Amino acid sequence: MRLNWVEAGQGSPVALLHGLFGAAQNFGTVQKALAAAGHRVLALDLRNHGTSPRAAAMDYPAMAADVAETLAAAGALPAAVLGHSMGGKAAMMLALTRPEAVARLVVADVAPVRYPPRLRGHVAAMRALPLRAGLTRREADAALAAAVPEAPVRGFLLQNLRFETDPPRWRLGLDGIAAGMPAIEGFDGVPEGARYEGPVLVVAGERSDYIRPEHHALFRALFPNARFATVPRAGHWLHAENPEGFLAVVRPFLAD
């Protein structure tokens, strides 16, 4: 599947892969900064997100194949690949299945492990939202509040609800995402004995629990050259919560 991408800058290629419910636009600040640092930066919409095609499967081998096909079509291989959360798992899978396509790898606040099904309620709430004519953002926000009590998270989710149409419509393939949540939560499909020997930077948010000390051995088993860094004053959305802190560790690694 060929994905939609947004491109900026010239130089060595860097691919940016967003997390669940995200889109290429989530990396606006990071993309601009890396383009200014001398990189050709391609921010991709993963399948069932943004304006990329919809599909029933949401497993990581399929997502990694999408990224490889898209970067090949863009003439951007090999590329440094930076992925956040779900995009980080897709980036890891790409490195493990197509190592020749990945010049170096940045994994942002996710580990190669199965996570609890804590986001399934978000998907169910979005699917249950009645998309009627005249629906306002305030009404949509109120309808999601019981399932998604954190106002910033609701705001993030509602970035995907397009009010330019009446009734509004989701810029997400919610049916495919809902069916694919078990695959998204896990990390299945790694070929037996697969390892990526290239340079790897694993970046955690100081206030996040997605990467724990016991995960470091799992990273090193798959990525023997992994190094670890922490972004201060940031949680899971580290590139948005502290973009300068995030760039302070990522920029030198990409320029190394």
C-alpha cells in the first residue's frame, strides 16, 4: 500500500511515523526542524490514518511493508526512520524485516512488547459518536468525555473529526483500527532470529511508563547497537510536549 506523505527539506532522507490516532501533521515542529538541519523529511500517514488508504489489517508486518513501498516510490531509501508509539513499532518491524531499507532507527516511547488494551474504549467511543448534521465540536467533545476523561486526549482525537463536511466525518479508518487493536497492542510477526545491526536510539519520556528498565534487554536482543535517552518534562507524546528536548537528543543522532 502506498501511503500519503508530506515532505520538507533536502538532504539525507528521514521518515517520520506517527502513533495511533495520529497523522503526518503531528510531526510539524519536528519535521521543520529536521528539514532545517539538512534532511529530506517525509512524514507519512500510516494505513487507516489521515488520507492514506483504508485496510482491514493493522499488523506491523503490513504497516512496515507500506512504509517500505512508499519510501521506495519516493526515492528515499535507505532512510533514517523515526517512529512514535504505534509508528515506533512499525519502524522496528521495518528494520527487522527490511534492514537494508533503514539507515538508522529512532524509537520514540514504545517497546517491542504487548501493551494492555487500555485504548479500546477510545475506539469504541469514536465509533459510537453519532455523526449527525449540525454536530458541533463542543457536542462531540461532550459525547466522548465519559470514555475519554482527559481533555487534551479528547482534543487530540477530535483533530481527526473533519467539520468541513456536514455531517462531520472521521479522518480515520475506525473499523479497521477497531478490528486491529489486538495486533496494534502486540508486536507479532518478527521473523525468527531477526536482528537489526544498525544504529538505534530509543527515546523515552521522563513521565511515561511505556519504556521500562526491564525492556532494555528486549531492545538489545533485537537491536544490539541500541542506545537509550530520556526527554525531560515529557510524557508519552514527548515530541509534542517537549519538542526542543526531543530534538536535542534526536538531531545529533541523525547527524552522526
